[in-house]
Amino acid sequence: MRRTKEDAEKTRQTVLEAALTLFSRDGYSLTTLSRIAKEAGCSRGPIYWHFQTKDDLYEAVLTYSQEPLEGLVAECTGMRETPVEAMDHFVERWLGLLANNRKYRQSFEILLNKTELTDAMSRTLKRERALTDSIISLFQDLVAQAVERGSIAADEDPKGLGLLSYTYLMGITQTWLFSPKLFSLKEETPFFQRRFWALLGRK
């Protein structure tokens, strides 16, 4: 029976979901294509139809799981005329996605806790660093505009504050993923938002 494009895409999606589950739970090294195939309920054949190697699949999994973050960057880039609102939305949405969106959360689990980042990961590292740079650049731009409009009373360079914004969010993310029982991310989100603005010197 001939497979349709819809069938092929459905299989690809099933493989991505299975790989996302295993990479985030067991890590890159322990996750084999055979285990992914078993999790997806198929043979390895369909995996090789869509992905040449495990590295290709790994990269595709991160691209898939980071769609919400890339969408958030694009959304807030379009809010440059209201920099305070854009940053407030970014922080609230970042933490909300972390608490409520499984694939978004799993993308951080894979990168921060489940992968040994070696030279073999060069393509993935290049992509992740580019995404990081885009987030930091966005915050630098928004901070600079907020300072210019008098919304933030900051003596520090906006570039440094943009970097601080990113590292602040990543610190919360890493801490919570490492020990989720340490605090309720949903309950503490308003606190983290307030402290974010205290860091930036919002009037």
C-alpha cells in the first residue's frame, strides 16, 4: 500500500516525539535508534527514511522542541515599540512555557542535563549558540530602548543588562529543572518577574 505524504509526516512526528521523550529522560548517549523505534512503535526503517543519523535526529528534535521559544523571540521582536511590555511578556511567557509546555521543558532538559556537548555536536552547538545570541540581542535592544524612553533608570551598559536578563532566566531554568521540588515555578513566577525589574532598575 502506497504511503501518502500525510502518512510520512505522521510517522516523522511520531519518531520526533519518541526521540524527544528518550533524549530528555535517558540522555543522548544511552538513547539508540533501536530504542527510539521501539518507543515510536515502528522499525528503524522509517527513522532512516527521514533522518540519516542519530545526530540528524537529535538536531531535528531540538529544532522541533524549541519552536515555542523561537516563536516567543519572534513575537517579542515585533513588540520593540513597547520595550517594557515586550520584556515583561518574554519573562512571563518563558517561565510559563517552562512550567506548562512539555516539549519546551524537555528541550532544556536535553541540553542542560542530558547531553555531553563534545565536538561531535558542532552543528547543534552552532545552532544553539545562534539562538542564544538572538535572545541576548533582543534583550539588549529592548533594554536600550527602555533606557532611552526613561522607563529604566540604569547606569549600566544596555549590552550588559541584556546579557544579565538572559543569564537570570537561564539560572532559574537550570535550578528548577535540577530540583523541581525546591519551589513551585508557577507560584513563584510573579516574584521572579518583580526581581527581574529590580535587577534592571525599572522606575
